[in-house]
Amino acid sequence: MPKACGPEELLADPEVEVVLNLTVPAVHAEVSLAALEAGKHVYTEKPLAVDLEDGRLLLDLASERGLLIGCAPDTFLGGGLQTCRKVMDEGLIGKPVAVTALMMTHGPEDWHPNPDFLYQPGAGPMFDMGPYYLTALTTLMGPIRRVTGSARVTFPERTVTSEPLAGSTITVNTPTHVAGVMDFEGGTVGTLVTSFDVYSEEHSRIDVYGTEGTLSLPDPNTFGGPVRLWRSDEKAWTDVPLTHPYTGNSRGLGLADMAQALRAGRPHRASGELGLHALEVVHAFLASSEGGRHVEVESTFERPEALPARSAAEIFGGRA
């Protein structure tokens, strides 16, 4: 029977095999490390850790103990982005040449009940939202090998307008507008902008430009569509019917896949290696801005297998 308990009791329980870590970013590494040391598999909210060395330590410990570690986001397993994967794997836009990815809002203080942590180290738009975009792009096109970035803090202090803390102020301690260029190992050149500093709410999208056409991706913070395709031989946008299930709010797919992988003895898709790669790229953007240089990305990962284009019940035994 489900029960509530403290961390110590949870980690001491021999029936608990997997720990789901949904804590704030600042303690992701601490909580995940404790679970691994207790012999538990771990699936954690993004980012994998705040500090890059802590992320590497987690993967090393999991490997040493023969444990699995997974990391959100798992939206790339949704019907929208899996349809995009199918379109690209079938070569419908040819070879990817470039990609633009934009996540631009004026920040979470007008809706989040306690937004202070989102303006501290380990958060900000790149740490908080960047992993959605980076995970979507890298699972479609493979690892990133080099990054160049520029970052700034536009508003050093923010006023909360959401309840219950309306009127209180936040001291900003992390960049709130980050822009950069990514060189993928496969040759694609990408542009990524994440911002909490702009007032327009209409600039959150991803477009992949290929030698034979352009693919417009859905919001990578969601699981559904729309997916739109422009083919050079058709010269018009067409809506692509979604080929995969899990198009609603299906958070937890990555954990379900990891649990299934644990039983089947196969690699899980939302892997720690994928989470570490996204974390390193996020750090690389900020390091590039601080150092005024290109930053080489050392980590890599095996591109996860696409989900089969079958019903939800046939994949994880769940509803779409």
C-alpha cells in the first residue's frame, strides 16, 4: 500500500527499487547521490545536477553500483516529437542543415507561487527551460560538440505579481537572457535563445531546416503537436498527422520506460548520459559568455531508440 514516509525510511525500505527525485535543483545531486548510495535506481527532475562535476559523479556512482539513473525531460517521448523523429529519420527534409530554437517569455513571477528559486544558480531560463529544447534537438540529431554563447541579467531585481507572494521582490543571481550557437557532431548548426526578459509570448518554437525542406516542431515542454512540414517540391506548409501516442500531459513516460528497461535489461531512453550532456551544454553556454570563447563539449550519449508507432497499451501499458 502507498504510504508517506521520511527520506531515511524510504531509502532503508528494501521494497523500494527506484527513487523519483522531484526536489528543487539545488538539492538534486544530494538526493540522487543518497539514493544511489542506498542501492536505489534514480529518476530525477531536470537538471541532473546544478554543478557539472556532481552530474559526472552521479553517473560514475551509478555505473560503479550497477544502477540506472534517468533524467527528465521526457517530453521527447511524446507523440509530437516522436512524429518529428519519424519524419526526420525517413529523410523527408533531407539532411539537417540548421536549427533555430527560441524560448522567450518575461519570466515566471506572474504565475509561479514561489518563483525565487528560478532566479538563482541552477535555474534561470537556460537551466530551467533549456533542457527541454536541448533534449528535443539532441535526440533528433545527436550530440553537440561545441557551443558559443552570450548571457546577461537584464533586471537585477524582479517583483512578484502572483499570489501568495505578490509585491515581494527577488534578487536575480543567474543570467536571464542566454543566446548561443551549437555545432552538432553531425554538422548541423543550431541557434538557441532562452529568455525571461522579453514581453512577447509568441516566440517559443523550434524549426529544423534541411536540404529538402523545413520541419516545425511543437513546444518541447509538451507532448503533442502540431507538427508542420514544408517540402521543397511542394512549396507549402502541411500539417503532419501524429504517428505516436502519448499526446496529452504524459509526464512520467521517462520513468515508465526506465522501469520497463530495468525489467527487460535494455537501455532506457531518458538516460543519465542524455541528462549530463544537456547539463554540460547549459554550462558551456554560460562559460562561453564568461570567457569570450568557444567551449568544447566533452560528454556524449547513445541516441535513444525511437518509440514504436503503436498504441499506448502496447508500449507501456498506459493511456495516451
